[in-house]
Amino acid sequence: MHAPAEPTSTIEAPLVAVVIPVYNAASTLAHTVQSVTNQTYRNLEILLVDDGSSDASPEIAERLAEQDARIRVIRQANQGVAATRNNGAHAAKADYIAFLDNDDLWHPTKIEKQLSILIERGPDYGFVYAPCRIIATDDSHIGTEPLYVANGPSLIQLVYVYFPRTASGLLFRRAAFESIGDVDMRRHDPTYPWTTDDCVLTLKVAQRWQFATCPEFLVGYRRVAGSLSNNPLRQLHSQIVMVRMLQQDFGDEVPPFAWRWMLAFSHTAAAMGLLRSPGRRMEGVRMMLSAIRMDPPAFVDYVIERFIVAGGKLRAKVMKSAQARRRPFIEMSTLGDASPMAPLKAWRMKRLARIDRARWDVLTAQRR
């Protein structure tokens, strides 16, 4: 295979670093890297950071590097995914940094479209997110992440909807990523293996930079057995740890009711997961009552959003959805509508957008 020339950064085509933390990913790594080397945007440096793998991942990574001069392999003792991302970003040379988990996939136009948005929006925009399709082990589509469109100052809106949800959908200006220091939630809860580093990272950047949404589904997020997304109680615990830490960091920049709204929504989502699990329905009922006590209107809104608003759209597209559901991710359209919002959530998002704008105006004035 012919190796591409070494990338060089120009004004027209700035260099973009792609950091892939690698840990025991022998079965998926080559496929994941292929989704990067197939990008329509070619000026990339691709860093495979092996986090002490015990399988054939290091050998596969070295073989991939021999086939494409843009790939560089870094090996380290096991430190966890957050530290591995940080180490890869520090080793990168580019002015833009993207992350990709070692079993996720990108649509070929992902970097091209996100970079265009960041450059067009200007230097106050520190990062852009592209939402994901959820895929099975065979790459087939099994679900779609909610798409909440936020642009501009967005910190409090992102707190409320707990969005974005995966680092594989993010592209950062290097200056924005480095402005917050290293993010690693294991330092706050070293005994807990599942964390919320992705969300912490985005919220801390949103505290200082503006945010953009690329309204296309350009990421294939692979859901596997045992993952945090399949464990509602552990996911909720991780979010509670995150909120306690960020409340201290953000102080009064985020109103207390925004944290309460977010946690009420998270409790409701966890309750729904438990109610669908045989033998855990009573836990789900107790969790549901906690959510209702926390924010009664939000529970009603959740039900409206999930079962009435979204349900209407689902019925209108049921045949189309059934045909698309098991199609390979790469064959699906990247286009999709923003997630339907029930009246309360829509009103709250508009209110929070005004608070975000006022907060940003104060921050801008302080910087002058």
C-alpha cells in the first residue's frame, strides 16, 4: 500500500490530529482506523495511543503505521482512557484535535464538515459536535442519539440536556482543549471504573468557549455488553460524582436549578432502564419517585417527549425506520431532524439560551 506524504499545515488545510486511545481492541482497531484514513479531509496526523494492551493491539497498530505515514504509535503503561486521550493530545502537533474511541466509526465526511464549521464560526468557537448513530458489533444501526441543537454560548444548555455524550463526536481547537488542563475523573473517584470524562471535558470547554453543533449523524457509536450506557445505576452514579465536582468548579455560573433539572432527567432515564430490566422493576419505581420529587414537571415532560411527541414521529416513519434499523452505519443518510422536545423542555432551553448569552456578554466584558 502506498504511504501518503507527510502532512503539512497550510492556511487552507490546517493539520488535524486524531487521537485514538487503544486498549485490547484487536477485533475493532483496524476497522476504526480505516474510518479515519478514509476521511475526505486528508491533512491528518493519527495517533494510536496504546494503554498497556495485553492482546494483539500493539502489533496491529504498528502494522497500520507501516501502511500509512500519517499514523504514529505511542505506547504506555495502563492509565485509563482519559489520561490516554490527554497524552495523545499533548503529543499531537496539530492546531485541531479530534478523539475517536477504538471501537467507534466515523462517516468519511466527519472531519471535513466539522472543521468547516469551526473555521466559518470564528475563533470564539472552541469545539463542534457531530451526533451519533448507535451501532451493533456488526456495524448495523440499532438506534440514534438524541440531537439537541445548540450554538454559541451554550454551557448551561449543555448541562441541562447532558449533551454531548461521546468524545468520538468532538473536534476541538487545540487552544480550547489546552485552556482547561487535563480532565480525568478517576482522580476524583479512583475506585469507580466508569466515569463521565466526555461530558466533563465538553462542559469545562463550554465554560470558556462557544459551542457549535454539526446537525448530521457522522459517528457510529458501538454499544457493547457491560458498557456504562447499558448500566443505568452506574451511569447515574457517575453523573452524580460529576455534578458534585463541577458545582464546585463552576460556582454560581450555572444556576442550581439547571443541575437539578439535569439530575431529575438522569434519574428518570435510569428509572426507565430499570423498569425494562426483569427483576429490577421495584428499583425502577423507587428511582422514578426520586425523579418526581426532584422536579415534578420534568417527569411529565419526559413522558410527553418520549411517548407522545417522539411517538408521533415514530408512527409517521415506522416503515422507513424498520427498513433502516439494521442497515450498516456507513450506508445510512447522515441527515436527521433535531430531537422533538416537549413544551417544558423547549421553553427551558430558550430560557437557558438567554442566560447563556448574558453570561457570555459578562465574560466578554471582563476580558477586555
